[in-house]
Amino acid sequence: MKPRGLLMIEHRLIEKVLSVAQQKALSMTELDYQPAFVETIVDFIKTYADRTHHGKEEDILFTELAKKKLDDDHLRIMKELIDEHQQARSKTEEIVELNEKFKKDDRSVVPAITSAIVWLAGFYPAHIQKEDAVFFPGTEPQFRQDELEDLLNRFYEFDRMMIHEKYQKVYQFIKS
Ligand SMILES: [Fe+2]
Ligand SMILES: [Fe+2]
């Protein structure tokens, strides 16, 4: 498999989860709102979509591409992609803060949480399409075959650490 194959497999799960999250968010009301459901969505976005997936893109793929001679178009797109990751992080933090308000009995935040989830569900497919159809295939020729193999191995190693990082965080959280 090529490195982008692994990232594209992850894209499919991100799309599926956000599609279901959007459906459920649109049916939520102030009366049946479940903070735990939103926490599950937030955990998926933070741990999987951001740390595990964007992590491989930013810390490995984009970092290696930055060492190559990218043309202006691809450089511009890479900056856009990084900026879009940041936008998704900000929107996710917004959801976390609103969910905390709900838990302190502010039920008025439910429509804002719904619209933030709907925003993410609309945002990601466009971001993913830009990577799958334009940026990944367009920049792949920058790498030799052995470099592609090395990237894939570094992706696997990055993934291998994620479960340990996740549960180290759980430990830090419960002892604080
Ligand atoms: Fe991305
Ligand atoms: Fe991606």
C-alpha cells in the first residue's frame, strides 16, 4: 500500500462517523440532548481525526513535503490544509465548551452544538476531497519508491504509539 492509501482509508471512517453524527445532532432537542454522545463524537474527532490522522499528515507527510521543491499551487494547498486542520480544532473546542455549559444546566446551547457538528460534517468532505483528489496524487511523485515505503512505515509506527498516548492521557485525566 502507498502512504496515501492509509490516509484515504482513515478518510472513509471520518466521513462515516461525521455523517451519523450529523444525522443524530439534527434530531437532538434540549429535552433529549445527551452530553455523553457529544463527548463520544469529540473523542473521535480529537483522538482519531485530529491526533492520529492530521498528526500523520502534518508531522510526517507535510513535513517531508516541505523539504521538497513543491510548486506554488501545491505549497498553497498545503498551507490551506494546515489552516483547515486548525479550523476543525477550533470548532471542536467550541463544542467542548458548549457541552460543559450544558452540563452546568444551560440548555440553550443545544442549537449551537448542533450547528457546530453540522459545520464539521460539511467541512470535512470538502477537505478530504482536496487531499484525495488533488494534493495526495499531485505531490506523490515528489517521493522515490523507497521514500514512499519509509513514509508508510513511519505512519504505522505513529499509529502504534496512539493507543499508548491515548491511555496515558486517560491516566493523567483521572488522577488530576
Ligand atoms: Fe487533512
Ligand atoms: Fe486527511
